[in-house]
Amino acid sequence: MSEISENLGTETVDKLQEIINEKEQQQVTQYQNPQHQQFSQEMDCLVNSTREQQMSSQQQLQSTLNQASTNLIDSGRLEILYNNAQQLQQAAQLGISNLQVNIKEYKQLMDQMEIDCHQQQVATDMQAVQALQQAISCMAQAQSGLLQSQAVDKMFDSITKCQDSLTQIGEMQ
């Protein structure tokens, strides 16, 4: 999971560098006529809008992967607790003499379960705090979603304008 996280972070940095390079190239572009300029500017807008959408999607994916990783760790810890509890349940079913003979082993198992349970409690408390933080973040994401919808509308407008510009350029021949 952390490898995926690193890859997404690296990809984001690479994308930002691409944007910077494209902006530098755009500054030296000379337009042959107003239609060419309009088409180029609308394409720039479209590229920037789609890149923003892509980066937003990658951030959401990163968040989902982080949550999945946390859930996987929790599941493993809880499975160990469950297996140990089952082992002690079976020991109890074998009778008091079994418990007396193996008391040291069962006490060690109970001590380990206490440690594991404490770790799970700390992790669960942290997840509760993170969930509250995510609730706040979700409200911001909802607002971002509305802005993204507007950005997609802008992309549609840019595509329409580019099509018009291409039509005009085609009619110039």
C-alpha cells in the first residue's frame, strides 16, 4: 500500500512539472490568427481542467487506499484476538484439570490478548478521531465536487469553442 502511496505522490509531482513545462512553452507560442489563438487558449483551458480532475481523483484514490490499509491491519489484529479467544474457550471446555496443568501458557496467552486488545483500542480511538476529521473533509469534498462539476461544464464549453474554432480554421482553406 505504501508503495502505491509513493507512486501516486511521485505522479502528482511529475504532473505538476509537466504543467510548469507546458506553461513555459505556451508563453513562446505565436499565433497565426485569432482563431488559432482562441483554439490554443481553449485547449490550454481544457488540458488544465482535465488535469485538475485527474489529480483530484488520484487524491481520492490515495485516501481510499489509506483507509483500506488501516482496515487490513485492524482485521489482522482482530483475527489474532479471535483465534486466541477460541483457543482459551477450547481449553475451558477440556476442564479444570487442563487449565491447571497449562496455567502458565494460558496466562501468557491472556497477557498477549490484553496487549493486543489495548493496541486495538488505541487504533480504534485514533480511527474515531480520523473519522471526525474526515467528516469535516467530506464537507469540503462536497464543495469541491460542486466546483468540479462546474469545471466539467467549463470543459464542455471549451470543447464546443474548440470545435467552433476548428470549423472556422477549416473554412479558411
